[in-house]
Amino acid sequence: MFGTFNFQDFISAFIVLFAIIDMPGSIPIILKLRRRGKVVVPYKTACLAFIMFIIFFFVGEAFLKLFGVDISSFAVAGSLIIFVMALEMILDIEIFKSTEDSPKDSSFFPVVFPLIAGAGALTTILSIRAQYDGINILCAILLNCIVVYGVLRLTKNLERLLGAGGIYMLQKFFGIILLAISVKLFTTNITFIIESILKGQH
């Protein structure tokens, strides 16, 4: 199941996951959450993301099937949440309202899920299992989670470095990128679902 370690495959798997997770693009969201008084704990966030990735690597497909949910439907649901978060960034609106019952700790939601270990990243893990040996994917997951920890530790420094104007520009730019990712994730998977339904009718 784990196969043999191959440095090139490990780097390839790391780059694929790094691009999907897109931690630099998450910085404006994390800063926005902190300005709202939310807490994002770097070590806790990285550990929770790692646990989610590992669980999904081993039992993700079986877990979704247990609830009668296929990967495409899961990806569509995740894309809608990412879409809403992108709208918040671009339009300067608050859709995810904070209530008295809302936990101050946002390490898991929305940072780990759906931002880091979202539908795109989890679906990618299942997809690359057919391409790379398990050991290479697991090492790539570990390194990406270390990157997550590092970026979260540096967000305050980046905020001081860029200033309010720089952060605002970064928020708009990555908001559009996040919006594009959500649209691509939605259209790709909704097309697959529609095609599957049409095939089932024949």
C-alpha cells in the first residue's frame, strides 16, 4: 500500500497539494478572522489539517459512501462554501455571521475546513493515489502541514510588513483567485454529476 519512496514523486505530490491548499492565498482570510476577534492557533490548525488529510487518505472514499455521498457531490458542497468566502473578500461583506454561540476558535472551521483541507484538497488526495505510491503522498501531506504551520506563524509579521493597504489589495486579489477555484471546482464536478445522471437514464 505504501510502496517505495521516490523523491521526484514526493516533490510532484507536494507541489500539487501546495497549489490546491494555497496557503499564501489564505492569509487575507486568516487576518480577517483575527480582526473579528477569532482565534487561529497555528500548531492546532496544522495538526487538525494533518489528521483530516490522513483520515481521508485511508478511509475518505469509504466514509463518504457510508453517507451515500460521492466525491463529486462533496466537492460541489465545498466549492459553494469557498464561493461564499470569496464573495466576502471581494465585496467586503459578512455572510458567515458571528453569533454569541459561535466559538472564538476558528482553527477548524473555516480555516482547516474548507480552506486548507477542503473539498479540492481532499479530492486531490484521492485522485493522486492512483499516480504516486502512498509513502510519497504521506510525506507530501506532512510537508504541506509544516508549511501551513509556518505561514500561520508569520501572518502577523506579514500584516506589519504589508500594511493595511497591502493587505486590502492582497485580499481582493486572492478573493478573485478563490472565486475562480470555487467556480472551477463546481463546474467540473457538477458536469460529472449531470453526465452520471444522464448515463443512468439510458
